[in-house]
Amino acid sequence: MRPQFVIPVQKQKWMDGSFIWPAKAVFAGERSGDPVALDTLRDEASPYTHAEIQTGRDIPATVAMNYSDDVAHKEGYILDITPSGIQISAQTEAGAYYGVQTLREYTRIHGKILPCIRIEDWPEFAVRGVYFDISRGKVPTIESLKEVIENLAHWKINEFQLYIENVFTFSKHPAIGQGYSPLTPEEILDLQAHCEKHHIRFTPSLASFGHVEKILAIPKYQHLAELPGHLGYPGGTTLNPGSPDSIRLVNELYDEFLPLFNASGFNACCDEPWELGQGASKADADERGKGQVFLDFLLKLYRAARTHGKQMQIWADIVLQHPEILSRIPKDIVMINWEYSGDPAQPGRMEHCALFDQYGFSWVAAPGISSWNTHGTNRANAMHNIRAFSGLARKHHALGILNTHWGDNGARTPHAAILHGLAYGAAHSWHGEGIDEENFTAAFANSLFGQAADLADRLIRQIGNANEQSSAKLYHCYIAPIDPQRDAFRSIDPASPVRWQWSPFAGFIDPPDPKGCAHVIRELSETLALPVAGGLSGGQQLCIEELRLAARMDLVAAKKVILAQRHRAKQPVAPSEWISLANELDEVSAAFEANWLLCNKPSRLADNLLVMKRAEEECRALANG
């Protein structure tokens, strides 16, 4: 029987016999970092054996880690499970760590008795990263981020970037980040140390051109804006590239931020400067072209990053819009090509991967796990997007994959709902062609949720399909006004990431299919009525509760759509129906708040609770006529 690894292995050969975990065991490593990996194995094997961890050479051991140049790949390993013991051979500590992670998963699959096997394994990509948004209203606690790091390391991820717009404490600019629970320098260093223990490169990322609306909303910085008022933001979203004060500010932010990081790379972002050439830089852009104006500011950022010894990375959307500047961009800038569509008919920027080869750039593919503007991710879109982009990354010689998790418009997605996408992206980063696509979700649920695997599998599939099934943006419908004249965001800070800045927000109520919403309601109601298995760990229990929370949020949103559409069509809705919906909204809001505070700093929780409360209050007002 072929084991269903979440992260598939390159080569495996079954051997005769079985290994049985003894009552007592010795786990031995040769190097000082080995106990970190062996400690994760000790936890995994604890139902079957009591293990002592030792460090040194030639120690008689049940599980032995040793090092040899005979293992060809620096992050590869050989795992030998024989009746008499287990040996992990690697060239580097990272490779040995990954061998231990495979042994952990093999133990999870088989339990106390492990069929003998020889696994030779190595990664397809040198860069196997995750990009994690903490700037859209939700900043996890440091302990929560450490748990994220440990999960990613178990899935053999080796790079981690936090998306930071304003959520860092700058001593020279203390107003930046106020009200957002920003990270401190000490917390950055703590996270970095934890990443390095688990063989993850903690690479800095800081919005440096566009997406700086929260900084530009502060009166002190509004004079740096390209186009104040754009999209309703007081200072717009983009720095004026022609102002000397813009690069002066960025330099001062870099001076505090970049020296904290040991990684040689730095993601300066530079994506989506929406107003570029429309405001302060319009005359210059009209004369020389937007591409050249962008390039001039990019080169200033490049020099600033080099001052700190960092190799610049940027999102590649603007250079792909202006390919005429590609020949003038320094070739040591790493291009991060992002695209989140899972529709083969709309490949977007994925079509242009060959350009990076053509112009001599190193590049990274950045698919998305479709975890934003949804309570439970859009599972099919995410899997199609990651699979297609990873294939192009192999074809066009990418350095690797940077799977992205965003938190647009309030980051109300419960954390457990994003884990499937992160694991799937990690699998494609390691050995995508070895994935059993049809059975991946079941294998993931079995690996992570133990006795609750069937329930988790069902929840992941249903919340991952709810938007498509209902033809609705249920995330927005949850808080969208039923009365189009109401403003869900009144009195909320204009720069708050919880706000919706685009089309009329109440319009989300009209397009959904009521039959599809009714199907979502039936399906989720049946699943939420199922019992939760006993014997779960605390982490498994929390993850199940978070998946259930995502399901409850989709369920309530679908119910709201049906009542709202009837009300707008001037069909009767009984007061009891509004009251029942209001009570459900109140209960879900309380569960949402409790879960948020368990795992995250306050940040913009209050803004989220306010719009959720207004949704409830509107239902009660409608009940009263």
C-alpha cells in the first residue's frame, strides 16, 4: 500500500518486515541542531514509545541521524526503516530535519508498526516559500506565528515572509502602526530565531511604493501622496515617486527594519501603485511614460536595499505591464510573478513567465491559496492556480514557489481554513508531480485531524466550495447592508483594511443564486450537526472549531442573502425570521471574537465586530418594521 504523504516523496522502495516502536527508545543526532528535529519526532511517536534524545557520534540508537556527502542534494535525505531500527542520512541539517518530518508523517499513517521502507527524497525547488499577510487587520500573536512556522517547516517550507505595510514599530516614526498592534523589533528577532531553528529563511518584506494607504492616511505623511483621496483613502495608496521626501521616508524605515534580518533577500513589494502617473507624477509620466517613472523610483529603492546588503525582490506586475523597462532593470533583482486565477482561460501574468528567462532574471512563481474575501477559501481555484503555476515554474526555470495568503478586507478567515492551501502549495513546492491530486484533501485531513479526519475533510470541501455553489461572495454578504442606503462602514477609520473601497457594497446581496444558497444552507447545517470525535489534541480541537466557525459564517451569510433578496423584492419576511437571523449573527460574532483573541492581537478586531454588529442590528430593525 502506497502511503498517502501530504508532501510526496521522490523515490520509495518497500522492504521486507516491519519496525515496531519499542516501549523505550533513543533518538540520536550528530549535530547540535538535531535535537530540534528529534523533539518533533518524540512528540509524534509519544503514543508508542518513550524517547530519550542524545547528541553525539556512534550512539546506539533506535532512530539515528547521520551525515554523509553520499546524499547528493543538500536538502535531500535517505530514510531507512528496518526491523532493527531507523536511520536518516543527509548532507545537511536541513536535509536531516526533512527526513525526520517524513518519518513523523509515516508514523502518523501507520502507528506503532511501520512497514520497512527506503525513501530517497529531495526538493524540486530551492525556494519553497509562504507569504503571509498580517497587514489587513489581523496580526497573530507571536506564539501563533511560531505554530505557523512549525507547520510550514513540517511541510518542508524553507522561506517565510510576513507582509508588512504598517504593522511594525518604527521608533523614528511612532505614528505608523498605531492602532494595528504592530510587531516590535524584539518580536521580529524572536520569530527569526524560531525560523532558523526549523531551517526556514525569514525574509523581510515591506510595502515601499504602493499599498501604503495606512501610512499616507496619517496627516504627517499626506504630503507624500501621489493622489490624495484615491479610493476614499485620505492620502491615496501610493507614494509620490518624484518627491525627495518619499525616498527619505523609505530610507528611514529601511534603516530600522532591514538590519534585523539575517536573510540576504528583501521583498520591497512595489506592486499595484494604482495612482502612478495620475496625480503628482502625471506631467512626468505623460512626458516620459509611466514605466520610466516607476523605474526611476525602483532604482532608488534598489540602492537603499543594497546599502543594507540585501538582494531586492519585487512583485512583477508593473514590469510586466511595461516590458520596455526590463532591459534597464538590474539583473540581480528577483522577480516575483504573481497570479491567482485558477481559470485556464484566464492565465493572466502566468503567460509571461518566459520573459524572465529571456531577460536573464531569476524569478519566483507566486500562486495564491484563495484565502482572502472568503470565510473558508476557494479550494478549487486555489488548487488549479497552484498546480498550473508550479508547472510553469518548472518549465521556465524558476527558483521556486512563494505561495501567498492574503487577508483583504478585514482578514476574517479563521486560521484553520487556510492550512489546506498552505499544505497543498508546500507539496507542489517539494514534488508536485508526485501528488495524488484526487486524494490530497483526504490525505491532508487524515494527517492533521486524526480521529476527526472525516469531519475535517467534509468541512474543508464544503466551505471551500460554498462561494461557487451559491454564486455569492458570502464573506461580503455577511456584513453587506440589506438596505442599499445604509453605510456598513460609517464612522470607521477611512484607512481601515476592514472597509470595502470598490463597487457599492450593498450590491453583493443581489447576484447570488437563492437555490445555490439554499443548497449551501442544507449542506452546512447537516455537517455542523455531526458530532466531533473525542480524543483530539488541543490543536486539533481548535482547528476543528475554526473550520466549524468558517462554516457557521458561510451558513449565516447564505441565510441572510435569501431573506435580503426576498425583502428587496418586496416579498414578505416574518419578524421571527429576522430575529432568528439576528440571533445567529450575534452568536457567530461572539464565537468569532473569542477565536480572534485566542490567537491574535487586537489590531482591527473592533472594526470587524462593529460591521458584524451592524448586520445584526439591521435585522432587528427590520423585525420591528
